[in-house]
Amino acid sequence: MVTGIPHKPSTLPDTPQWYAIYVNSRAEKKVEADLAAKGVEVFLPLKMSLRKWSDRKKWVEMPLIPGYCFVRISLKENLRVLQTTHVVGFVRFEGKPARIQDRQIEFLKRMLKQSDYDWEITHEEFMPGQTVEIVAGPFIGLEAELMAIKGKKRVGVRIEQINNTLFVDIPMSDLVVIG
């Protein structure tokens, strides 16, 4: 006779969502390739950076957010990600893997395709400011936090789950205060 604990169905969501993962330093591209080979949808935002050596200069693709990749999976598939070499784990918020909204990933993708805007990433903490909606240009429809940095007005879009803020120079005429 077999007795035991009744089987409890999984409460993990079935639908694929975006999550941020920590990866070992300088292993972001390797993790991206390995996850893609496993059939996992992965996004590694890259930017061109001029690297200088004593004998030469060269433009190279560098991770926009060092130490992180983004994966779009159902949490039931999390072992495929966690069993990948150089993956440290999921970024967690309140003890659970932190879900990244689709619109934030789309914003990153659009931002990287734009050459019209100067942008930077910062790990600094900022005081909350006014909430604005972008009403013109390639980022139309996005809500963001208005920041004043070094005398310039910039729009900050905070990805709270990984404690980073992205900045894009946008004309003030393209903004409407909503909060």
C-alpha cells in the first residue's frame, strides 16, 4: 500500500514571460549562445564601445548591462536556464524570479536600434520625479520618470527589478506630464 502526500499541481505560470538572469562576469555572450542553442528565447542588449589597447583601438560589442541577460520562458522551464554554464541565477524580487514587462524589453530593443538619441545606463539611485508619457518619436506611448541631470532634461525608464535606470535624451516637446 502506498501512502503519501497528495500531488499538488504546479503553481508556476505556463505562459512565457521575460526574466532577468545573473551571469558570470564577461560570460554574457557565451550564455546567450548556449541558451539559444537550447531553444530558449534570450535577449542580450549590446552596444558598440571603443576599446583602447597600447597598440590599437577597436570598436567592440559590449553588454549594455554587464552581468545580466534576459530570457523569455515559462517558469516551469527554469532548469533549462539554471543548468546553463555561467548562469548564476534569476534576479529575484520578494523571493520570486522578477518578471520584466514585455514593453520594457521592447523599449530596450528600440533604443538600441535608434541612432538619433544619446543614451547611457546608470546604477545610481535617483529620487522619484514626475511621471511623463512620451507622445512623439520612436518611443511614443511609453511612460517614464522625468530626471534633471547636469542641467539637461532626460527621461529615465527604470527597470526596478534589476535596479538600473536607462536614460535617453528626448525633446521636452515630446513629453506630457501625467503624474
